[in-house]
Amino acid sequence: MGIYDASGKYQWTNKNHSSYILMTNIKVIIPAYNEADSIANVIKEIPEIVSEIIVVNNNSTDDTALNARGAGATVLTENRMGYGYACLLGINYISKQSKTPDIIVFMDGDYSDYPEELSKVVKPIVENNIDFVIGARTKELREDGSMTPQQVFGNALATTLMKWFFGASFTDLGPFRAIKYDKLLALEMEDKTYGWTVEMQLKVLKKGFTYTEVPVRYKKRIGVSKVSGTVKGTIFAGAKILGWIFKYSLK
């Protein structure tokens, strides 16, 4: 178990659990497009229990790669634009390593998440053998204005449809998530752009993997969102998400 300390960081109070989690091989994948102002902050606040932080520079035109490398991350380059492309490159890189991880954590590079809460997100996997965990951006823990109205509406619509069609209990499509490495490979992820998060959740449901959500804090990002911050991004993301849901509802 754990508590939030005075600085707002999540602290383990179970020493045995802390020892156990330190023995777990955890790697982080961070897709990043023009996150030069935020990426070093994200990397520096990720707990030391992580064995490797992988930043996939997704065709950035700023110093994202330089700053990520300077903060201690492994930096890969994916010039094809798309969140899914970046995630898939990170997975491919890991698959070629001699020692594979136990858990993969995905998070954004815009500093909207609280990286130190990674310990909280992986806890159900380590402690309860859950396959997949979503860091849910609950209203009570979100900073005002941290999610746009279209994000809030899109999350509500997508998770409601998943509940109707699949009996799911998801409340969010949050990008801060953790999954067992072998289960991730079994999902055979394929979406290259905006549908990555919902594809993962739908495939978890279809395969009958165990899953849960943990509430996480969320703050205003540094910079402008590449998806919800533009009309084009909002429309394409919405179409992708709904497309995946209706595709799987017919299978």
C-alpha cells in the first residue's frame, strides 16, 4: 500500500512490496513530437525502479531528441508521423533485446501526467497479477482545464460504447498505462495513429485479459496538444476511435 506525501508524490509504505517491485523489469515508452520544453522533466521524475526509458522522437523539429538524451533516455527516431508508429518502433526495439521486460509502461512526453505515479500504475500488475492497467484521469484529480471539452466528451462516448458493446468498465482512454510485456505482444497492435489507445483496450477485452484502472492526477500540458488542440486532430481521432469500436462490435 502507499500514500501521498506532502509534496504530492506517491510513497510505498509496504517495504516488502518495494523490494518486490524493484526486482521487476519495467521499461517505459514515450512517443514524443516537439516536446523539447517538457521531455526532460518527464524523464527526471520517472521512478528509479524503471530499467530503461525509451523516447521515440516522432519527426520533431525542435530539440526533443537532444533534451531526452541529455536527461538519460534511450532515443529512437520514427520519421513517420503517428502515435502508433512511435509506440510500435519502441516495442520492436525492446523485442530485439536479450533480456525482455516484465512490464511496459506508456506515457506522454508533454508533462501532463505525474511520472512519479508510475509506481502506482504498475502496482496492480506486480501485486495482484493484473494484465493491464489504465491510469484514469478522474475529474476529482484533474487540474481545471487540463482536458479539453472534446477530450472529456470523447472519453465518455468511447467508454460508454465499450460498456454497451463489450460490458467493459473502462472510464478513460488515458495514455498513462501499463501492461505485461507478453500480453502486449499477444495483442498484435497495429494502429499507426490516433486509434492506438482504444485498440489496446478493445483487444484486452476481446482476449479476456484482466484489467483495472487506478486514479491518477493530471495537469495542463506544456505546449499545444497535437490531437485535441486542432480541429483536424480532433476529427481524425474521433473517427479512429469510433471506427475501432464499431469494427470490434461486429466481430
